[in-house]
Amino acid sequence: MKKKITKYLVIFLCYGVNFILPILFFKEISYILSPAVLTSFFFVLALLIYCQYVVEYGLQISLLKKLSNNKLDLSYDISSILELKILLFITCSFFLLIILTYSNDIIFSILIIVLLGNVFSCQFLYQVVDRLHFFYIINTISKIIFIPLIYIDSNYIYLLICYSLFNVFPNLISFTMFLYNQRIKLVWVPIETIFILAKEKFGYFASNISITLYTNFYQVLLGIISPSYLAAYALSDKIIRGVIAGNYVFIQIIQVQFLNDESKFLDKIEKILVILFFLGLVESCVIFFGASFFEVYFFPKIPMLSDFLKLMSFLVIIILISNFFAMVYLPCTGNTHFLSKVFITVSIFSVISAPLLIYYYAGYGAISAAILSEMLVLTFCYVFYRKIRYANNIKY
């Protein structure tokens, strides 16, 4: 028990470092760039996140159960995943270069390197072998190296390169260490097998990419309709998503427990939901009351950041609970087809409602659209959860 608690404490400590480092990058960049260039920077980041979802292809979640059942020989599966990600990386890089050239933002093409980090991302592999704490330790130590590099030069090109490498090297090192420790040998996989994998997971990819239509889509719309609000909204969103990413530690621990003992886990679902609710409530309060501190001491050049952060703090509770259903219960019980329906339905709603809300209410419209969409995700996920539990009770 003591060993397990120590392991989880290490994970949370590592997460804290991972949360702070991107904020330090954005802080330095916001001091250097003019408001107009800063808006372009966040607009490019919004496009980049779309491509990150494409490169990931939903494999992080959709393959968990399959890999867990085949953990004694992962070489072929990992080789297939890597080849598919490389093909997607090449496709996305070409797409981004065309967009950036057309929009005269070619200087930001340096950020395409960030996508390599998604090619080598392997957090889910460490989950499969129940060594998640090793991933966080390796990843965090790799990132700490970048702290002094941030302050060596104030040139923004240098900072963009640092930010890009910051997203690549930790994942590359973690991936290499996983291959070495698990004695995995990469093999050449026929292209036909890659297409079969892509075809099998396309449904989940479609739902996965649709997530961006109620998260990142608003940033793209703001960049087009009301660019003056983009920096405050995008940075608020990154801080909120950073806090939520920290909660993935809880979600990943729950995933491992679920995969190890499903029957025992199912009896604790209500208790877990209560714990997640109060965790989200505490985090929302911290963000709400700490919003002014962030604006004054970290990002004084970005107006309205405090107001946006306070409003978006309500998203934490909603997303934390919906992530339990979307990342644990539905995938781990083999019900990703329900999840696909949820994401695609909500994305259609967002495509229709978000442009109108943003057109009339600018940044505040984007926040309203985000809260409405996340509430819909939670509602639909809960409905499917109740439907599955009811069907299982009748069955047994």
C-alpha cells in the first residue's frame, strides 16, 4: 500500500512540473510578441492541435483493451501504430505548410516539429504494462532540462524552437525507453496491414477528430471573426485544459484498475463519481479565485484573461466527470460506438451554434458554446452509461 501511494505521489509531482513548463513558455512568448503576432501564434497553435488529433488517430484510447489482452507480445502492434502515425504526420505537415504559406505565417512552420511528439507519444503503452509512474518520471526529467533554455535567449524564433523540441524529446525518450525495457523490436509492417488498422479505428478517429469541433474549433472561429479576443480565450483554454490534463492522472489510474479487475471496479462507480465531483469543485474554485493572479503576474499583456478564466473554470467539473465516462467506462467496456455517437452529435451541434454565438458575443460566445457542448457530452455519456448498466442488470 505504501509503495502504491508513493508511486501515485510521484505521478502527481511530475504532473505539476508538466503543467508549469508550458505556462513559462507562453509567458516569455507573450512578453516578446506584439498583440497581432501573438494572435497569429495562437491561431497557428489552434490549427496544430487539429493535426495532433489526426496523428493520434484515437489510438491512445481505442487500442487500450486490445493491447492489454496482448501485452506479452507488443512488437507487431506497436510497429503498426508507429507506421500509421508516421504516415499521418507526413500528411499533416504537408497540409500545415500549405496553410501557413497561404496565410503568410510561414515563420510558424517551425511548430510543425511539435507533431513528432505525437508520433512518439506512448503514455498508453505504459498504462498497458502498469508502469505509468515510470513514464511520468522519464518524461518530467526530460522536460526539466528545458527550464534554463527558456531564459537563454529572448529571440522568439529561439523560443519557438525550444517549445517544439519540448514537445518532442520527452516523448521520444519515453518511447525509446519503453522499447528497451520491454524488449520490443520494431518490424516492418506491410502497408495493407496499416490500412486495415486505419479502417478498423476510423470510426473512433472520426469521433476523436470531432472533439475539436467543440474545443479547438472556437479558437479558429475567434481568429477569423474576433481576433482581438483570441489570445485571452486560447490561453484560458490552455490553462483549463492543463488542469484537466492533470486529472488524466486519476483517469489513467482508474483505467488500469478497470482493466485489471472489471467486476470489482463496477461496484465502485458511484463512489468514484462523487470523488471526481469534489475534486473538480476544488480545482474550479482555485482557478476562479486565482485568475487575477495569473493575469497580473504572468500575462499582463493579455487583457480579459482573468474574466475568461473565471468563466471557464466551470468547465473543470463538467469535463472531469464526462472524461470518466468517455475515457474509462465506455472504452474499457468495449462500447466506443456509443462514444462515437456522442462526439459526432455534439460536434454537429457546435458547428451550427458556435459561429452564431461567436459572431454576436465574440469571446463570451465562445465560452458559452464550450460550456453548452461539454454539458451535452456529459449528459449523453451518462444516458448511455445508464442504458448499459440497465441492460447488464437484466442480462445477469
